[in-house]
Amino acid sequence: MTLRDLIERKRDGGHITAEEWRDFTRDLAAGALADYQVSALLMAIYFRGLDDDETVALMEGMLHSGRTLDLRHLTVGRVDKHSTGGVGDKVSLILAPLVAACGVAVPMMSGRGLGHTGGTLDKLESIPGFDTRLTLERAAAQVERLGCALIGQTGEIAPADKRLYAMRDATGTVEAIPLIAASIMSKKLAESLTGLVLDVKTGAGAFLPELDDSLRLAATMIGLGARHDCPVVALLTNMDSPLGEACGNANEVEESIATLKNGGPTDLRELTLRLGAEMLVLGRAAPSAAVARGLLEGALASGAALERFREIVAAQGGDPRVCDAPAAVLPQPPVREPWTAPRDGVVLRIEPRTVGRGITAMGGGRSTMEERIDPSVGFRITTRPGDRVKRGEVLATIEARDAASAAAGRAALDAAITIGDSAPPPIPLVSHRVSASGVELLG
């Protein structure tokens, strides 16, 4: 059977067998397939979808296309977290050392920016010297010693997914639910986890803006985890506006460190604690979410979480002084310009996709996976939907590398921030909790 046969069958709504998916992922990992044919299959999947058996077979094929991070000898729970992607979402930088400081091993494998969203690896690599390209052996040793490693997907782990991940962005097929679920779970199950927490974004800035799609994605990944005895819990969280204030790379690291110092924006801190509580319960380090939250708050207040982050930075070759004086260590933008309210009124919207695309236009994101980024550029947006503002009031700061970059950033904020006359209805930060037991509507 040729790849052309699979393309035609899926184009016409047919079924691809488990054996055919195994062959496909094997050949994909080996570099034996033409990019244009893989792109055609991705587009066919985007329009025709995959049934449950196909999604499982694709995930299994990608999972077994490489090696795994074997941590089964550890006596503590092994729990990771994954976000489906947002703007200003730097939760992983805070959450991983925080949860590790509370006694759960966190082998956190993250990705780079995809589409309009930022990437954890890009943010971490704005710390001078920080190495996210650890071998599996080095990552395992670090998790054993420090309880955490912050790594990228190496060529050893799910190499078929690594190729497919890059091509999904280039072909406009990122939003296909079976592809998202299979990609995420092939990497996460390669970490020999005892639990996984998902931050499934919903709203205007999410890859899947509609609530029903977000719930379907969560249910799909929970089912894939159950097949590998890995309990999965998903929180559906708001991405109708950027998370926190900093949007970029280096500035998000700075905001993460402020949060590890027991400060930071309220929404960022709250979401980190909600996700962390789920991780501690899954990792059997706390009997309930309430007890878990107390442990997390204690680790922030005592400095234990910040100290764990410092140890991780040093272990991965970064400059640990970033924990004490981030502005002196991280790349800084040559140009800073204020963005002011054009009129009196109430902030109605801060459109996250427009903000994310603005960062890319300024040089802080990628149009292709090969592009280099400028980690110093971005925005600090200090207003929120519902805020009453005055004409001329500073609502954001544009952090740019030159005048042209600043002009691109200003155009993005002009389009992203809408001011009107009456306050919009409030949107909960966390709307649903989804597990194998079902869907729980939260306040």
C-alpha cells in the first residue's frame, strides 16, 4: 500500500488500519516520505477526521517510533502538565519547579511556538546558556536528583511526531482534534508518567475556540491515557485574553520569576495553583485539592519553589543569577514605547491571536520552524477586560528591537484592544474539570 493510496482513501472518508498507521509512522520517522504527500494526508485528516481506532493507532505509532524516558524506578509520583497553547501562557515555567518542590517528579517536555502561541522552550532559552536539548539519560538523572527537568522533544522521543508537528504548523492543520490529541499523548506517554494534567484552552485565543471542541479534545486525550494506565485530568481555561501581563519570551521569564517569588499577576498565580493542585493529587502527594493548594502556597512563600528553579537553571547550563536580577541577565529590548487608551471607556477585549501575531511580526515568534526569534521583544499589557480607563492612560508597553518593530507592535495593539462604553460579562478563569468520571462545571 502506498502513501498515495492512504491519501485517496482518507480524502474519500475511508478508514486507515492500525498496521498502515504503523508503517506510516515508521517511514515518517526514517525520513522516507515526501513532505508534499505527508502534507496532503494531513489536509485530508483535517477535513475528514480520524475515528477513535485510527487516533489510537496514530498515537501508538508515533509513541513507538522512538525511545522513552524511563522513570519507573522512582518511588514518587511522576506527573506532567500540558497546555494546548495560549498567549502569555508561561505557567509551565512556574509550575514545574513548584510541584517538584512539593515532592512530585515532573519530567516536563515542552515545545516551541506554534502558530500564534508562544513556546516554553523559546522562553527558557532566553536565559543565557539554558540547554533544553538534554539526552534521555541526562534528563532522567536530573529528574532523579532535582525532581524536574525542563526539556524539549529530542530526536529520540516520538520522532515521527516531531516531523508531523512541524508540518502541521506549515500546512494550516494545527486545529485537527485527532492530530492534537495523538501528538500530545505520544510525547507524554513516552515519559512513563503516573498522571497527566491538561490545560485545555478555550475562547478566542485557543486553537479550538469553541467549548464543545475543547471538551471533545479533553475526552479524547483522557481516553488515550486510560489505555496506558495513565490517569488524565483536564481543566478548561479561559484564553479570551492573554494570561498575565507579559507576552513574549524573556519578559515572560521575568514574570514567572516574580510569581515564584510569591508575587506575579493574580490570574497567572491562580491558574498555576489550580493546575498544581491537580498534579499533587494525581501524584499522591496530597489527599485533596485543598491540601495540595496549601502545600503549593507554602512552597511559594518559603522560597522553596524559587530555589528549585534556580537549581534547574544551573543544572541545565543557564545563569542562575536570573533568579535574583532577571532584568540584568535576560535580553532587554532596545526600544520601549507606551500604548495609551485612545478614549475614555471600558476595555471590552484584548484579542489574544492578534497579540500573538503581533509578537511574531516584531520578531519574537516564527512563521516557519527554522526561523530565529528575538527573545527581547513583546508586550506588557497591564489592563484587563472590564477595566475602566481614561483617554491617554498607559495600558501597555511595546518592547521592540527597532522603530519598525515598534510600529508593528503598535499596529497589533491598535487592532487587539477594544474600548467601549459598558463592561463585558465576566468569564471564569477555569470553567470545567474533565476526568474519566465525567465533566464538572466549575464556577
